[in-house]
Amino acid sequence: MTPLEQYRALLTILYKEIHRFMRIWTQTLIPPAVMIMLYFVIFGTLIGKRIGQMGGFDYMQFMIPGLIMMSVISNSYSNVVSSFFGQKFARSIEELLITPLPHYLILLGWVLGGVARGLLVGGIVTLVSLWFYDLSISNWTLSIFVVISTSILFSLGGFLNALFAESFDDISIIPTFIMQPLIYLGGVFYSIQLLPSFWQTVSLANPILYMINAFRYSILGASDLEALGFSINSAIFMIIAFIILFASICLWFLHKGRGIRT
Amino acid sequence: MKALSISNLKKEYTGGLQALKGIDLEVNQGDFFALLGPNGAGKSTTIGVISSLVTKTSGQVKILDIDIDENHSLAKKKLGVVGQEVNFNQFEKVGDIIRNQAGYHGLSFKEARENAKYYMQKLDIWDKRNEQARKLSGGMKRRVMVAKALVNNPELLILDEPTAGVDIELRRSLWDFLTEINNEGTTIILTTHYLEEAERLCRNIAIIDSGEIVENTSMQELLTRLEEETFIFDLKNPVKVLPKNLGYEAVLENPQKLKVTIGKGQGLNTIFEVLSNSGIQISSMRNDTGRLEELFMGLVDSNLNGSER
């Protein structure tokens, strides 16, 4: 395929993906907004006042970057895993496999679809946040970079999950038993400086902690990472390294036909 | 140039099942080719390998002289495939499904829209373009699949049982359409369980059984191998008893329908003469369907017996 044909094919996949999640907006866009609103009402307005300061910020101010990131991560992941597995399940993935599309374009199309939903939901959550708190952003470039790269990473994760999934149960196991615990223990609602030393060390093994804190740093200008002796650059490096690793694994399995060819 | 060239193609599934045992197959450009075989013979696996849905164990596949391993992208540009089962997102609109397929091939938006419109009109689904595919009947979904396979104007079209489960009217209109695009130059490979369909449409035929090609010849040549042929005579007036010494194996199926089996070398003239002399008038005559079926069963049975030995 010529570069122009590849570009058209990529736009087709992306259009189809965006069209898919927009068509079911009541399932894809509204629930995160409602959930975040509840978090703000319960943890921010009602309980937050009693908590007081967290990491040197108002509790609601502290929580906002984590909640935005949580929405971006879970929506990027779930968009790709449900869409790609759905296509596998309905056999409509065959539509793509019989075309001249190279594997990297299939992967890129789905990842961009995941990023589109992640960013859209992230944007909605940000708007909801602004209703509750007057937020200012410390470093726009860094915040955009972190949110997009994290979205890419979790879209790749969703793709990998979908390749291996053989039933609808398989696409909910990782989000439920691995991702959600890592997100909740990744410092969305609390500063890990509150933890005993042992659990602080354990928390540092959680990659999502770095992403949430890098994003919090870009919004608030401070996070747990520097307090624990890590630079924001190390978080950025880690995100990029994971993206390269996950993309390589996805392409390898696509090439091998894992889960899509017999 | 060969539209399709397969050499020593093998497929062994995990668990040791040998679906293809080194098949060789060539299909000429412009041909209307039938690939027949019983269930589990290897037809769909062969099509799967050609269309990249199945990973081959070894062997070579070329589409219009382009090796699918060496230049996957270019080879695929020339291919259109109608799968055995519905393989599109049924929650999408018919028009979107077909236009998107054109997009996956890299066609511009304008080309995609024009091609989709052309094939939707040709296949009588233009008025369904804004309907969700899941609301269509089985036959209509088949038409969508054919339009989807053709939207990139492929030079080689493979249809895996395209008329399975569709009504006679649709089957015949699909036959006419396939004949038309074949006459315009598209090479067509057809697998079907309706041998009458293969006999009517295809010029050449291969029969696959247990992962091996057991016959590969022209339809004409294959049919001449029939040792005997059965004809149905519709009689003008009811007949109660057949004259003796007809010289043919004949059965009066009902008072106005006579079934006659004619052996190789026996002519039809005598039967007309004998019937006429007995006062029996014929209003029409036709081949009993199932000529190819008889041959097919013979070939598959002999292969089965051979493999059992």
C-alpha cells in the first residue's frame, strides 16, 4: 500500500472506532462523568472537608489529577479491549485481515481509537472537575504529554488483552483484578507519603503510581515522586519504555496471528 | 498468467490434524472455478490460507503471480473474499460496512462511496444502505458480503458457499450477477454444496477430500466420465403401464413422468422411437439433477476407500 492508501485506511479504522463509541455514548461517555461527579460529591465535598490537606493541597485539588488519569486509563483500555475482542467474537476482524492492511496499521488504528476515547472522557472529567474546583495547570506541555502517552500505553494493554481473550470473561479479568487495584493503590486518593515505609517501597513497584504522579506534577507543580527521590523524567522514561515494549509485543503477536488466525 | 497458484500447501493444526496434505492447484485468469469437497475436506482451510485467515504450515500461494508471503499487500489488493459466515459488525449500517471495507483497501472517500453505491445498486441493496445490518434477512446479508468483497474491484473473487441457506430467487439472481462479473474479467473461485450450482456456473473444477486434491479438470471432461445419465421425460398423456422391451432402464415415477437411465454409448433416438411407436407422446425432457453429484460421490468414495487401505 502506498503511504496515501495507508493514511486512508488508518482514517477508516479511526473513524469506525470513534463512530462506535460515539454511537453508544450512554455507555461510554456518560458513566465516567457520573462516577467522577459522585467521587467529587462524596470524597471531595462531604468527606474531603474533614480530611483537610493532602500532599500540601486541598483534598479535592489533590484528587482531581488522579481522577482524570483514572478515567483516561480505564477508558483507553476498555475501548480497545472491548472493541477488538468484539470484532474477534463477531468475526468481523476478518474484514481487516483479508485486506492489504499491514499489522502496524491495524494496531495504530485501534490505539488511536483508544486514545480518542481516553482523551474525550478525560476532557469531560476535567470539565466536571472545573465545576467543583477552580483548577489551574502548572505545565501544559507535560500534562498533555503524560495524558496522551499514558492513554497510548493502556490502549496497547487493551489490545494485548483482546488478542489473548477467548471469552468476554477474559476481557474483564485484567481490568478488575489487576488494573483497578493498581489504579486505586497508585495514589489517586492519597499521598503515598502517608504509608509506612514498607508499603511506600511496595507502592513504588506500581507503574501507575508514576503516571498519576507525573500528571499530578504537571497540574499542581508537585507530587509524591520528588518527595521520594524520583524525578519526573524517570516517570516519563518508564512510560515510553513500556509503550515500546507493549507495542513490540502486540506487533509480534499480530505477526504470529495470536488469537486472530488459526 | 495464473489468477491463483498453490504449490505443496500444507496445514497442520495444533493437535496434529492435517487439514491440507500438500495440495497443488492452479486457476487461470478469467476462469470460473469450482472447489468442491465434503465437509472437513479442506476447502475453507485453503481459502483461509489464501485470504490470511489461516496460517499455513508450509507451501506457496501466489495471487496473480504475486507471492502472498513476499508481497502480502499487493497480493491482497487483487483479492476479494466472501466468507462462509457473516463477518461484519451487524450493528453498523449497510452503507458504512461497504464503504469502510473500501477504506481498508486504501480507496479514497470518493472512490469508496462510488464503488459502494455501484455494487449496492447491482445487488439490490441500495435502498437498505441506511439500515442496520442486523435487521436484514439472511439473503440480504449475503448480498452485503458480496458487495463488500467486490468494493475494491478485485481481480480474483473467492466465494465460500455464497448461496448457502438463501432462497431460490436470490440464488439465481446471484448466479446471474456472478456470471456477469466473470464475463467482465473477474476470476471467480466458488465452493458450494450445491453441485447443480457448480455445474451451471463453473468451467473448471477441483475436488478436494481429506486435505488432498482428488480431481482437477474441466467440468466438461468430468461430466463425460459419467457411465450413465438419467433423463426425465414429461409425458403429454397419462400412461399406466410402460411398453415391454424398451431396451433402457426406465421407471414410471407417476403417470406423466418417466425416468430413463441411458448408459454410455446408448443414444437417445431409440427411446424416442420406441415411445412414439407405443403411442406415448413426450411434452418435454430434461436431465435429472445430480449428474455431478454422482461423480462427486464416486470420487470421494474411492478416495475414502483408498485411504482406508
